[in-house]
Amino acid sequence: MIIGKIGKNEKKIKFHLDITCMTCKKTVPGGMQASENYFGSDSFKIEIDNFKKNYLCGICRDKKRLADKQ
């Protein structure tokens, strides 16, 4: 998954996050990418914190989506 915007000629940094689903607490692999300029900035840190707080695994996300449709 890509965090932030990566320009056409910008270098990418690949990193790993320990991510858990907020509903079922399942650990999910977290291979991420960000641009070299964005990585480590204040807005990057805020976005990562929000991502971790609101993350749902695929199964829980599908359950929520189906429940919202009904």
C-alpha cells in the first residue's frame, strides 16, 4: 500500500508496519511504500497513526460494508 503521493521521478521507501484489525485483533502484514520526501514528516506520522487506529482486515471490512447496505 502507498501512503501519501509519490511523484513520477521520486524515490520510494519501502517499510513494514505492525498492523492489527480494530475489530477482530488479527495481525495483518503491513508492507507499505512512501516517497523519500514524505517519509518521516509530521503529516506522514499523523497519517500512519490514523491508519493504525481505523484499520479493518478484509473480512471485517466486507462485513461492515454488507451491514451498511442493509
